[in-house]
Amino acid sequence: MFIDSLPPILADYLPGWMFLLLTLLLMLGFPVTYTLLGTALGFAVIALDLAFFDLLPLRLWGMMQNSTFIAVPLFVFMGLMLEKSGLAESLLKTMGLLFKRVHGGLAVSVVMVGALMGASTGIVGATVVTMGLLSVPVMLDNGYAKSLATGTVAASGTLGQIIPPSIILVLLGDILGVSVGDLFLGAVIPGLMLVGLYIVYILSISRLKPELAPAIKDSDKPFDSEFYIQVIKILLPTLGLMVAVLGSIFFGIATPTESGAMGAVGATILAASHGRLNLSVIRYVSQTTTKLTSMVFIILVGANAFGLVFRGMGGDMIIREFLENMDFVGWQVLFIVMVLVFILGFFLDFIEICFIHIPILAPIIADYGYNPLWFGILFAINLQTSFMTPPFGFSLFFLKGVCPPEIRTMDIYRGVLPFVAIQIFALFLVALWPETVTWLPNLAYGE
């Protein structure tokens, strides 16, 4: 070990330097897994006996035996299959016609479709790209302001981060030691609250400034029985899939893994019913699912190595001692953690934050007596907010890549700021009233 030859400023705070180096390397764009493993190996050579790594295979084996993780590729497969099924396009057209006579009605339909797609797929990037391709040109063609059109799409596309079956909630369940079903239940009210707040804002701004969001062209056409039959045909399959996937978890009929399998099969059936199921779609969905799943789990391997070395050097104790010496009360610690996660969300992917930072931060939050279920939902909402906050929000980059050429980056920034304010408001509501998260799980268990 070389730690004895280091100056005290380095030796005493080696875990902190390790954490700082990792964050800087990730921000510079180095591959996540190699950075995690390389940093862990380098600091293990400096501070620990390499025999310490004998523990790593045991940790990885324990991860491989966790059946909950099987739900990840299943939900990814379901989301990708729905993306290719044409469901989002059909939903958007139908919901747009349903609200065609209302100023801002098209934007409201985008929010509702974004919520339905989030509840069906749980994949933020896919939802933002799909909604951007389908809805932004339609909204602009109907006279919507560029800022309102892009802000609505960016915000509604990120709802999959919090609305079950969110992939991040599946990953958080194992890290926080909380049932995935409880996390799904706990996310229902905050997710619906965000949808409601978005719609209230859109209808309010459309009433105050009708020119920003005019009614859809040809809105004087009557609603006839043929139209209502079309609405039912489009909505019922989506709602049926949501009920099958989430309801089976909520009522204890199936585990998250089993419900994920049910969702994958249901999405495949929906794709077939829309005439979109063919060999090329199956190949694309299967290959992309394999790539995304492999990425998640190889990052998890690196995160396990990093966490092992970080704790082996006493990093968790250093953080605890720092907070104790600062005499922070619980809400101050929670505030610091939330600000840190918010900033990290500008630069790092949610998988990296979930695997690297939450295992370090969650035990500290638990020491202050906070409910891990409530903290998990707060974390998901916070990360969703940072994903759409200028100038580095990931969903903004996704959206800019698929927008028409006349949409400038500043149009997206201006449009998304009111929704960021709504997100922060919702985060404070959930922080002040934990019952918004815990009520449904307690009701399910009869507490």
C-alpha cells in the first residue's frame, strides 16, 4: 500500500479525492464502466490490499441472484415494442381530436399521451423523441407558440421517469431495500399530481394568452358515434396494458418481473394488432433491449467495485462525520442531498447517479429517520426535474435533435422553464407531505 507515503491532506481524505476524480472523469466523457473500474482499482492499489477484491465476486453473485433485475430488460422490451407499434401516433391524433375545441387542447392531449406512454414504457428518451417527432410539427401547424410546444413535449416526455413502471424505480428498489411494488404505488399520486399541474398551467396560459395555443383547425366538426368508437379502440388497449402490468403488481397477483413479462407480451400483441410486427421490428427491439440491458448491468458491476473500495477506505464514515460536525438537522441534510442530485442530473445519466451516488447517500438519509420509500420518490422527481432544466437537461438534447429546423435552442429553454418551476413546486409538496407517497402503499397493506 502506498497510502503511508502520501501527505495527510491526501491520505486523510482519500475517499473524497476518489469521488471527485470519478465525477470529473465522467463529466469529461470517459466511458462510465471503465472509469468506475479504473478508479476503484487505482485507489485500491493505493489504500487497500488487493485481497480486498476477493469480496467483489460475492457482491456480483448476490446481484445476479436478484430476480427483480430481470424486470429491467422486460420493461425495456415492452417500451421499445410500443414505440414501434404506432401506439403513440394513434393516441396523439385521437386525444388531439377529443380536446380540439379547447384553447391549449392539443397541448393537454400531449401531456396525457406522455403520461400514458410513460405508464406504458417507462423509458424517458424514447418517449421524448417519439413525442417530439409526432407532436411538435402538428402543434406548430396549428399555430402554437414554439416555446409552449417544445416545453410541453419536453415536460410530458419525462413523466416516464416517475410514472410507473419507471425503470429507475425498479433499480432504486434494490438499492434502497424497498419493494418495487411499493415504489410503484408510492409514485402514483405524485405522478398524477404532476400531470394535473401541467394541465392546469397549459389551460391557464392558454386562457390568458389564446394566441399561444389556439384551438385545433376544423374544430367545428361534430363528435359523432364513429369518433367515439375510434377513441375507445385506441384508449382501451393502452389502458388495458396499464391495468394488466401495474394492477397485477398493486394487487399482489404478480411480481414486478412477472408483470414485466406480461407487459412485453401485451406490447407485442398491440404491435401485431397495429400491423407493425415483422422481423425487422423484432430484430430492432431485441438488439436494442440487449444493448441497453448490457449497459445497465456492466455499469452496475463497475458501481459495485467503486462502492466496495469507497467503503473499504471509510468514505461513508467520513461523510457521516462531516454532517455530524456541521450540526445539520434532518431537513438540512435532505436539502443538501436533493441539491447535489439536482446538479449531478445535469451531467450524469440517471443510471450512473442511481448506482454510484444513491448507495452512498441513502444510508445517511436513513440515519436521520427518513422513510426510504419517500426518499426514493423524492429522488426520482428531483432527477426528472434536472433532466429538463436548461442548459444541460438530457431531455432538452433529445428534443432538439428531432425538432424542425426553425426551432431554436432558446425556444426550448424558454418553453421548459415554467414546467421546471412546476416540478420544483411538486417536489416541495411531496417533501412537505410524505403522505402523498406513503398513503397508497399503507392502504394496500391495510395500515
